[in-house]
Amino acid sequence: MTKIACVIVTFNRKALLAEAIESVLTQPEAPEYVFVIDNASTDGTEAFIQQQFDFDDQHLVYVRCQQNLGGSAGFATGIRLALQTDCDWISISDDDAIF
């Protein structure tokens, strides 16, 4: 069975992010891991997402960056984490992607 890690990078778009995460988690073959990389959002993203999803689950990981270094740095952070798993594929997307 193919294992997939999904990296989603966000900045100040909590409602869109929630839709993106929900769409990933409800796939017929959901990813083994979902890494949400928050580029230092200032709109309450962390609290909102923590209330909506079970980040105590070790397969759903939220990382808040200290500052917004842009999408490419967010993807690099997520990919670095995903490479530490046993996944075969890594999917990367912005917070407005619906799977």
C-alpha cells in the first residue's frame, strides 16, 4: 500500500485552511500524515484549527513558524518533516487547495 504525506502551507486564511484539511482527511485513501505549516498567521489560525481538528493525533501535525518566510520556506519545512516518515509520496499544496 502506498503511503502519502501531505504538506499544507498557510498564512492568514484559516477558513480556507479548514476546508483544505477536511478535503484531505475525507479522501477515500487519506494520507498517512498531514503536516500543516503556518507561516506566522496573525488571524487566529492556530486556535481555530486546533479547535476544528485533532492535532493530538500523531498523524496530524501543526507547525507554527516564528515568522513568515514565504511559501517556499513553508514547503521546505513540511517536506523536511515528511521525509522523516515512512511515506512513499509527498503532496504539497497551499491552504486554498481542495483535494
